[in-house]
Amino acid sequence: MLYDNEKTGGSQVIMSTLCNKDKGRQMLLLSGCRQCRICLQQCPLHKGKGAGVTMKMALPQGCIHCGLCLGRCPQKAIDYQDDIELFLQDLAKGRQISLLVAPAVRRHFKDYRQVFGFLQSLGVRKFYNVVLRADITLWAYAQILSSNYGKPFISSPCAAVTDYIMNHMPALRSHLMPVYSPLVCSAVFLKKYRQLDDDLAFLSPCIAKRGELRRSGSKIQYSVTIGKLKQYIVERGIDLSRYEAVDFADSKEGQGITLGANGSGCTSLNQQLPDRRFKKVSGSGVYSYLAEYEAALMAGDSLPDLLEIYNCEAGCDSGTGTGKMLPGVLPQTSAVGNVDLRQEVAAAFASFNRTLTIADYIWPEIKCYDTHGKDRRRI
Ligand code: SF4
Ligand code: SF4
């Protein structure tokens, strides 16, 4: 076995959630658990429930892989599994794999280009910046908002929140924006519009993305978290400074002019659709916020045209799968915030209208719940 990420400090896994039948376990409960239930105080599904619910019982009951329990356990009895082991094995077998990379990578390594150099030495072919294709995701959002006046939508790139709505809040399913996340939009764009033939892996800040990859048609085969990659590098004593700096294959295309520039989809969309209302919420309170949202929806109250919503308070750069900062690495600031690029974004969206087919970026699993506006030019 190249790398066993199912054991922590010699502990054995005593319970896990299933990602799917083929890819095995995801959240892991280890043998050090003392059933104190501290972890469940944060769980969106089980907090406030009686002492009869233990973590062993809770994990198989619809866990959304939000990771809110992960850092809470005093016994360090909670861990998670990603695809790093399979990814390394397949690279060693010579499989052609390129990497889609979350912008969080810049925050978590002294020089991400040396990490790419190391991964290239293992066989990774090219590195692509996911935040660039957030421009496509937001273009699709703008199209759908423009042709569905009056319907409140909820953003869908946060895998934990989307999982929560899909599996635990059926009344909100048809309000999820039926557009792939920037990650899956990247895969679609590179495969269809750039004719990339390689298998794809995602270098991810998020535990829950592994489930999204399976739900969106396995366009990306591996979810490798930044946290598990750091752990691998530290445990193997890999000296990253020995590796040549390798940059993104698409580095000349910049950082994107929507999410990459503003750090918020709402800001860019509001510049394009000033007559619509947008709201952004993040952090562990979003799950109780969704209950209020549902009540307002049922009561016919006014809601924002788009609710942009994230599980992690500080956004994906500090996502649940990023792990501890490495020694000597200072976190870099990420998104700029409130940059006014409205003309550039308008020009990019106009260009996408001519060159992209929106149906390629529609997420069928969400779209199938849509019962709204069949006579309103719904995409
Ligand atoms: S906090 Fe840790 S020890 Fe306590 S119930 Fe949760 S997993 Fe078990
Ligand atoms: S990952 Fe989230 S949903 Fe799953 S057990 Fe932990 S807190 Fe609960």
C-alpha cells in the first residue's frame, strides 16, 4: 500500500460514511472515540438531539461531509478519506492524469509551484486553475437569473450545502442553481473546448467535493485534499525545495475576472444584474439559516434572487480538507474583494454567449428537480 490514510496514530476505523459503493469510505470514526458527543454539538444533522445519539450512530445517517466535527474531537478520533492513495497508485502505473487545482493551494504552501514540480516528478502532466472557470459558472448563473424573473435561487458550488439540500431539505431542491460548480465547469471546458484527453484529479480544499465528483458524472476521477497531500509530504520528509518550480498551464490567462477577482459571485453578478437582489452567507450557521429560508419560502415572503452560501466561514481557502498550516508557511491573502470589472465581465459573458453552449454546464441531477417556470424560457 502506497499510503494508508485510513489510520491515524495507529487507531483503527470503527465506523465510516460511504462515498459510494466503488470508492469506499469518507468520514471515519477511529477507535479512540470516548462517546463524549462534543463533535455532535457542531453537526448540522444531530446537534441538539438527545444523549442517545452517538457519533457511531450519526455517521451513517445522512452525513453531508461538512467537516464541522473534524477539529472538535479532543481524542482526534475523527478523520476522513480522500482519493490520494488511488491517485498515487494510478500515477505509478503510468496513467495520464492532469490536475485541476483550487486557488487555496497558494495559501497552504510556501511556493505552490514546487508542489507542482514534485507532483510532476510523480507523473502529473499539467496543472489547471479552477478559479478561471468560475467565470463560466457565473455566466451560466446570469443566463438563468435573466430568464427566471422572480424565482429565488440558492448557489450550488458548496458541496456540503448542496448535499444538505439535496438529501435533507427537499422543499429547497428545485431552488438550487442547476449549474455545475467552477470545478466541474473546468473539467467540461477543458475536455470539450480544449480537447484535453487526460484523466483529471482535483487538488481540493474540501472533504465534501469527493461526493460532488461522483454526483456530477465522474468527469473528475480523484479528489486529493490539500490536507492529505501536506500530510503525505511531511510524513515522507519530502523536501519541496528540491523540485523545480512548475506553474499552471493556463497561468497566462490570469486569475479570472469574477470569483477570482472579487472573492464573491454575488458582487460580480450584482454588477451585471443591478436590479436583482443578492445575499451571501457562510459558516456553520448556514444550516439554521436554511431552515429560516425554507419557512420564508413557504410563507411567500420575499427572498433574494440568489443566495450565495458556503459551509466554511472563511471560504474555500480555509476549507475542511486543508489541514494544518505547514511549518514556515505564512497564509497568503486571497481574493481582492469588490473589484469593479463590470465591463470586462460583460465582454467575457458576451463572448461566452457566442462560443459556449450553456447546456454543457447544466447539472442534470439538480435540474431534474426543477418544476418552475416551464413556460418562462427556462434553460
Ligand atoms: S468528540 Fe471525539 S471522542 Fe467525543 S464522541 Fe466525538 S468522535 Fe467520539
Ligand atoms: S461531517 Fe458534518 S454532517 Fe457528518 S458527522 Fe461531521 S458534523 Fe455531522
